[in-house]
Amino acid sequence: MRVLYLFTKAGGHVAEIRERNVVPFRGLEFIVFVDGSLLESQMFHGERLAVYSSELAARVQQFLDGGWIAEPPAADAGA
């Protein structure tokens, strides 16, 4: 699992969007954590792989629209 996006917000809040390869399904999953708690998980495999990028982009935009600040993920985050 690797951290794709890291966001911060006033008050010390932190959000991460992580990606995981799901080998048995030949798919991808993105997982959203806010302040260390799981908020959302979506799995994409088969025909749904085609919408992975647009769904991920929409989730990132929701954070940005909500006043979160994008930060570069740490080099070893999610390792």
C-alpha cells in the first residue's frame, strides 16, 4: 500500500488517500483515511478499472473543494 495523496487542514487534521494492488482480482483499491480513521474504500477490477482514474480524481477534488491543502507524501509513507 502506498500513499498517493496527503492533505492537511487547520487544527492539525490529516487525510491520506492510499492505493493498494489487489492481486487476486487484478485490481486496484483506493482507501481514504482522515485523522487515522478509515473513511472510505473503493475497489476497481474488471470493467470498473476503466473508471479508477476519474473516481480517484473526483475524491481528490472533494478534499481540495473542502479546504484541504495538498502536501507531498513522505518518501516512506505507507511502506
